Amino acid sequence: MVSRSYSNLFDLTSGNSPTFGRSGKRFPRVATVTGVLSELDDDNTNSVGSDAPSSVSQERMIIVGNQLPIRAHRRSDGNGGWNFSWDEDSLLLQLKDGLGEDVEVVYVGCLREEIDPSEQDDVAQSLLETFKCVPAFIPPELFSKFYHGFCKQHLWPLFHYMLPLSPDLGGRFDRSLWQAYVSVNKIFADKVMEVISPDDDFVWVHDYHLMVLPTFLRKRFNRVKLGFFLHSPFPSSEIYRTLPVRDELLRALLNSDLIGFHTFDYARHFLSCCSRMLGLSYQSKRGYIGLEYYGRMVSIKILPVGIHMGQLQLVLDLPETETRVAELRDQFRGQTVLLGVDDMDIFKGISLKLLAFENLLKQHPDKRGKVVLIQIANPARGRGRDVQEVQFETYATVERINQAFGRAGYEPVILIATPLQFYERIAYYVIAECCLVTAVRDGMNLIPYEYVIGRHGTDKLDDTLGLNPSTPKKSMLVVSEFIGCSPSLSGAIRVNPWNIDAVAEAMDSALVIPEAEKELRHEKHYRYVSTHDVAYWARSFLQDLERACRDHVRRRCWGIGFGLGFRVIALDPNFRKLSVEHIVSAYKRTKNRAILLDYDGTMMLQRSISTGPNAEAIGTLNNLCRDPKNVVFLVSGKDKKTLTEWFSSCEKLGLAAEHGYFLRPNHDAEWETCVAVPDFYWKQIAEPVMKLYTETTDGSTIETKESALVWNYQYADPDFGSCQAKELLDHLESVLANEPVSVKSGQHIVEVKPQGVNKGIVAEHLLQTMRQKGMLPDFVLCIGDDRSDEDMFEVIISAMAGPSLSPVAEVFACTVGQKPSKAKYYLDDTTEILRMLQGLGAASEQSGRNVSQASQRALVDRE
């Protein structure tokens, strides 16, 4: 289904980027784009591709990241031009190992180097033909606002729990930076459009730089197979809710089919934000977590990324590594090495680690001269005053410790602030007795994984160190409990990096733990790290993405909404909008009609200030009731007293109160019960329990009906209310286990009512009564808007195959709004429903006039 719901975000336009399938076609040349971009609003960009299956059987994965896994170097031959090579350290390149040889991989991203506009076309063509990479060329000013502005000043600090409480801490929210972020995501979307075959390809988007990209891609292709993985932490809702564009980012992510996180904590925070800010609840089924979003099931995956075992093994086998290990062995002979490897930024906790080491030397004088801390400080990825402050504090602390505890031939802290070759870093892993990671917040951090593999070593390195290759390996880890890899390293000593004394004690413990214990911990970690590598992670993500996209072809999709509020509604292929002309035509040619109408949300807006029916609704109902061919029932959860007052002027209208427990076929009849309940003594058991939860859950209330008790937590804290509702449900089911009642949870409610009471019994009663009177229904209309109405839909649909209806009966089960339902039809809102009912009423009036005129003519003829 083609989406036509486009809007220009910034009232600016850009040129069209053509879309190419891959079957028998050469990749296009990649266009350069400049300036702030807006969305496109034409038939080509709204196309969702053909529904016909592709003739190409090979799977293809389009991997989209901020940076391409490419290194670029200017040629030194004087002719200009560029030399390109794979960046072997890039995660995007490494994950290719897990996708299988039968999966073609295409990369979309930026280059680290700035390419002159005059060279961009040639560079793009070269990268496409040689590396299957599609570069996105971002103008320098726009890139600076996008990356150093919105990504590094707003998203990155916030996702690491730093609020912009002052202009110095990340800076105030800047709308122009947000617009730049959206514009760059739009450029990336255009690049994906150039190479995607939407019916066949999978798209995997990486990290917080491209969080709104899923919306742009879903707009172009409603059925795009789209996964997103967040490599940073996702903050708690209390932090995230401070972001002015919080809803836009959440809704954009929910346009993915699969969203991946490193840890359960990150996923839990995301789900909590969706609950609190968007009112969405998740469900867990057979090990999979999912969010239902407008009929689409958005899957949640929790799996930490791993390291590339093959690359590490190659580096361990290099002669340079062996040589460097020998040098370090001689340099630190007789000393125990503690190692830290961190970026020089505010969240890596380098200064906290140094303070803890200073405490260790103070409290344990015997360690002086014997223990060395080597701190490798990689250059910071961001820039700004906070980076300068971290550098200043780090250098000052190192100098102070070395002055206080150093002596000739012994330097307690060795700070390496220059970039190291990978083999050099591996060499430090090999000789270090313990690795220390004290980051105050980090998305994943693979340093401990690399350290474990480095300590496992090789036979050659064992020989260099004078170790017996058959001797069990050993290693020790002290890791912050605030980093993503911490849960997977169960043998590590976990610390709160802010507790300097505790970190110092952990360092001491790591040094004095018995050798056998170190061997056991190392073996446990090595077994996990070596089996859960980057290939395993990528393979697992692709498998879950394939599962999440399995139903794409079967579902009908509509795109609705404007700008970043765009979303796709996925519905059953048989679900369609109810044509007023069609139902009026069926209405006119039938004689025994059963009409069932829900009240709240169907006849009247659920959030309307005035909950009673207006004159228009009363008049429409009376028009329908006056037709002798009609039996009309209004079904509501309201009590019978309220319904009696509201519809006193509708003499022939049937009413069902409290979801069908009470029935009244017309104004002159008495109320009767559909289900025989001897008494309600169970209320004496249930009500005190509900009162207990009401007292302890601020914002919750108890609604007492004649037939039911309802605990409502609509205005309570979403998370606490939901948690209390689960507890209450379990509590009530336990104390009422032997009572003839059902305990059910609904939208912000927990309800206790007699068994068998639901709106479905009203539908059964109506069809049965009409059949007994010899009025076998040949027309059934049932309209409702929420979960309680699904029981009515189920009854009338199942009745189509039984004796309750005429064999040629016209059945219309209709829900309000486009959403998953057992109904086969929908109308958009209460206005359309009233208009349709008025159309039926007008048909009845016209039929009545025709009958009256025919009767008059017959009388004249007889006279």
C-alpha cells in the first residue's frame, strides 16, 4: 500500500534520488547532496515496491553506520586522488563474518576524510565498484552541527546520564542542531534508496547517530526489513524524558522491525520510556520481547556484541607482538602490572582509577615498588572543554602519585597518551596480571574481552614468557558495574567506580586471589568470550530480524502521520474500510436486522467532557428503532441507572449495562440478568484486597458496580501501577480461586466479575431471541472500539456458520480506527459511525414512506 503521508520538515526541498532494484542492474553513480534537506513528496519516494517476489535468491544486507569501514589516504604520486583500504578494526566490517558467504553486504556511511566536491563522484563510483560502499558526503558545516553538535553535545551526554544543568554541561538544547541531525539522517536515507531492493534486502542501522533513519526508510517502503542496534547505553526514563525531542526519537525507533540493545537494563529503560511517554506496553512470549505498535510487532533483542576472534588471533601470532611482549617482559621484570585502556573522556573514569591506585599504595606500603599501573589513554572522540579538563586532571594525578611513591627505577603509574598500534596494545594485555575498567557509564566496552583473549596467548608467547603451554592460563578483571559487558563477565570483581576505597580493595583482592581461582575465572571468561564473538552476535541478530519480518508479505500496510510522527499500520489482508454505500445497499434488501452498538468510544468520544449522549445520537438511535425490521441494542460498561436516565427517550432501544450483566429489551420492560448469580459475597473478599492496593498506589481508584469491582490505575505511575496490577491480579486469583468469578486485567484496570459475563452474551441473547420469534437475522451490524467488544465480534462471526443466522445473512463487524481486531471492517472515528448510522436511518425512513404510499394506493384501488 502506497503511503502518501509526507510533509516537509523544514519547508526546504532537495533533488530526487532515484531508487534502483538490484536485479540485472548496475549500481548507480552516487549523487552529492548539500545543505539542509527536507523530505520528498512525490510518487517515486512513496513507492513501496512491487508485491511480486524477487527473482534473486541471494540475501543482501545493507549495513548503515555513521562511518564506513574504510581507510582513505591521499596518493603520494603527485597526481592527487585517493587510496582506499578496509578498516580491519571497524565493527561494521567484522560483523560480516557472522552473516555467511551467501549474504551480500553493502555499506552506507561517511568517510572520515573530507572529500572535495569535484572528486566526490569518482570516489563514490570507486568505493561502490571496489568495496560495495556507498559514501554519504555531508557538507562540513552540516556535519559539524550533526556530529559534534547534536550527537556529541546532546545525545551522547544524555545517554550517559549527564543532564545539561548548565551551559557548561553539554549545552542547552539547540533546535538548529536537531534540524541538522534530521537532515543528515535524510541524506543517509537517500543513499540507502539508491541501492535497496525493498522486497528482498535487509537493512541494519547502527547507533544513536541515525536514530530517525528508520522513519525515513519506513516512509519510502512500508514493508522494509529494518533492524536497529544501539551501541550506547539507553538511559532511565527520568533522564530520557528531559530530551525535548523524546517522542520523535522513540517513534522513529519503533519504525524498525527489530531493536537491539547490549543489556537488559538498556532494553528495560527503553520499554519504560515507551510505556510512560507513548502509553505502549510490551509482552514477552516464548523468550521474545515485543511491543505492539499500530498492528506491527516491534521485536526487542538483548545481546552484547563480541570481539573478532580471528583478528585477535592473527595479531597474537605476529612477530611484532612477540618482540614487543619480550621487551615489556624485560622492562617490568619483578613487577606486577595492572592495566587500564580507556578513551580520554569524562565517562571512562580514568581519574577515579588513579585515585583508587593511589589509595592502594597508601594502604599497602608493601605494594610500592612491586605494582605498576599502566594507563593507555586513547585520544577522545569528542572535543571541548570537558576533554581538556579530563586531560589536565589525569596528568596532574599521575604526576602527584609518581612524585609521592616513585623512586629510582620505579614509576608507579605509566601514562601512555600517544596512539598505539593494535599489536602493542595486545602485548600489554599479555603481560598484565589484572585489567581495570572503571568507566562511570559505557555502552559495552570490549577491552575486558580483548584482555581475556590476550592472556590466553599462544604457544609462542608462552615460550617468550617462559611459561609451560600446558599450564592453565590465568587472568583477573576488575570492572565497573556501569558498563555493558559487566553482566556477561560473572568471574570479574565488579565495583562501583565512585567508591574509591572499594576499587582499591578490589585491586588488592585481584592481586592476592589464589592462582587456582584466577585460572578458574579465566577459563570461565575465555569460554564465553570465544563462543560469543562478533560473528555469533551478527548471526543471531540476522536470524531474529528474519523472524521479525516473516509476516511482512501477509500484512496490509497503511502509512499515516506527518513528519517524524509517521508510522505504518499493519493489518490483516481482509480488514478494510466499511463502505457506507455497500452497507446501506445490504440494509435496504434485508428484512430482519440485528444491530449491536457499543457506547463509549463508538457512539460518543471516550475522552469527551460530556459523557452523555447528544441530541444527534438520540435522534439517530430513534430513527433506527422505529423501523419494525430492526432490533437495536446499545451495549455499555455503564451501570443500568445511568443508561436508563440517558436513553429514557428511546422507547424501543434495547440496553445492556455492565458489559452485558443486565439486559432490558425496551423502555417498558424490566431489567433482567443474563447470568444467574446467587449472591455477591465474593465482593467482601475482593474489596478489602483492592483497598489495600489503592492505599499503597497513589492515583488508583475502585469502581463499584452491582455485578463487578474494578481497580483503575489510569492516573497512577505507569510502571508502579502496572507492577501493582500484576500483584493484585495474582493476589485476587489466589483468594478467589474457589469463587464463581473471573479476574481479568485490561487497559489500566483489574476487574472481578461473575464468570461468563461479557458483551458476547448480549450478542448471543439477541440472535437467540430473534430466532425464537421467527425473525432469523439476515443482516447483523456490530460496532465497538475496544478489547471488550471483541467478544461480540467473535460471537457474530462464528454465528455465520450456524443456525442462528439466515444462510444469506449480511454480517458487518466494524471497529473504530485502523487497528488489529477480529472485526473485518473499520470506520475512522465516531463522526463516520454516526454518519453511517444516519444513512441507515434515512434508508428506513425512505422505506417507511414507500410502504405508506403503497398502502394508500391500495386503499384507493379497493374503493
